[in-house]
Amino acid sequence: MADQSLARRVDSQLARLGVNLLLPLLPLALAWLQELIDQLLFRGRWNLPMLPGGPWWGVLTAPFSHSGFGHLMANTLVFLPLSWLVLLRGRRDYLAVWVGVLLCAVPLWLLWPVGSHGLSGVVYGLLGYLLIIGWLEKRPLSILLSVICLVGYGGVLPSLIPLFSPSGVSWIGHLSGFLGGILAALAIHRE
């Protein structure tokens, strides 16, 4: 009887792992599909950014819109591993990061004079979450995850400051995403 229970738990964990590995591929598929359509049919002019005074749904479409395949590839290469690291903690945590990032994008849409788009806001949200959750929980594995992320991805943190952000890059979009990740970590930790 104990063997069957263990087998069910292993099957359940493997099924969860499989779903978690595939979950980040859904938003990436949307982003790649948008970019393919944009490049093939509109020669790079069909972007769905979050624009000041633009429609509210720009907040929802901006993460899936990029300025070309190079922009999308750069975001993809960081988005996937950070997504999987958050998903190690759970789907609820992953959803909380997305919600936090979108909530923090609303003030930008309402108040910031320049448009923004790309998955990098979500990337910074995932990073913000991963960096903070270990320090909030103070559990060895969570702290280790935070330290690994700091060592592996800490080099991008200066781009949250306008002085160190390259020209044409939305430092404020990165910062709002990072704050959205911190907000998600705080919300998850308080539950």
C-alpha cells in the first residue's frame, strides 16, 4: 500500500514538473508569434506597446511586443531560466510575479511620457522576486536560490538606474517590473 502511495506522489510530482517546464513556453509562443507576424506582414511596424494615453490593454500586450528578433531572443534567453526557477517554488508564485509586474505597469501607462514594451519587465520581475524571497523566508534553500540569482544575474541590476541604462532602453519599465517582483514576493511571504 505504501508503495502505491509513493508511486502516486512521484507521478503527481513528475506531472507537475512537466507542466511547469511547459508553462513559460505559452507567453513565449505569443511573443514569437507576434514578432513573426510583425516582421513577415508589417515589416517591423506592428508593435503592441504600452503607450502614454494609449488603450488600457497596452499594459497586457506590451510584454509580448518586441522591437525585433534580437530584442526577443535576448529576453527569451533570460526569461526561460528565471521562469523555471520561480516555478520551482510553485505556479502561484509565478502567477503572482506576472500580476505584480502588470500592476506596477499601470502607473507607467498612466503617468510616464514614453512607451515601453518587451518581456524584460517580466524578466526583472522574476529576478526581483527570486532575489527577495530568500531573504524574506530565511530558509536555507530559498536563500541559496536568491544567492544563485544574485551571482548569475546581478550584473543586470545597474540597468535599473537611468545613468547605467543604455539609450533607448526603458529603465523605468525594468524598474517597475523589478518592483512588481518584489511586491509579489512580499504578497507570497505574507500568506
